[in-house]
Amino acid sequence: MADNASASATATDQPGRPYYESLRNTLKSTLAKKRQLDEQLQALEDNIYKMESGYLEETNGAGNIVRGFDGWVKGVVVGGDKKSVDDRKARVRVRDEDRIFSRSSMSWIRVC
């Protein structure tokens, strides 16, 4: 009985067809898991990018953590009339230098 268990263990540990199939199956499952993790990472990065864009657009006039709060100190009004907020968002262009969270990703570095 012990010979049977040791024979099957050595059959998968030694080069040959069973060992090859074992490695192949492990590789397939690992690649599938990597694809899934890459998709999750991309979704998280997209969400961070969108939230960061929203924050930078909304706080452009009054100030934000990236550019400072000079506008807030000077008394710039944030919010107010919905039309003025929409007009301001249309004119605001977020610079890549301001994206401290998005730019910290290795994916961003690979793209640039």
C-alpha cells in the first residue's frame, strides 16, 4: 500500500507525461487567476481615476489637496448655481501632474 502512494507521488514529481500535465494544469489555472486579478486591478484603477477626476474638477476653483487652498482662503464660492458649476466643469482641464493617485500606479507608468 505504501508502495502505491510513493509510486504515484514520484510519478508526478519526475519528468514525464503526468508531471508535464500537472505543470500544464497549474500554469493554466495560474494564468486564469492572473487574468482575473488584472481585470480587477484595471477596474479599481478606473474607479480611482474617475473619483480623482471628480475631486479635481469640483475643487478646482476653491482649492484642493494637490494645488493648495489659495482659492478657498481668497473667498471663492464653491457650489451655488447648478449652471455655473456645469460651466466650470466644462472649462476645467485636469492636468496629469495633478493626478497623484492615478500616477502612483505601475499601470500608469507602463502606459506613459
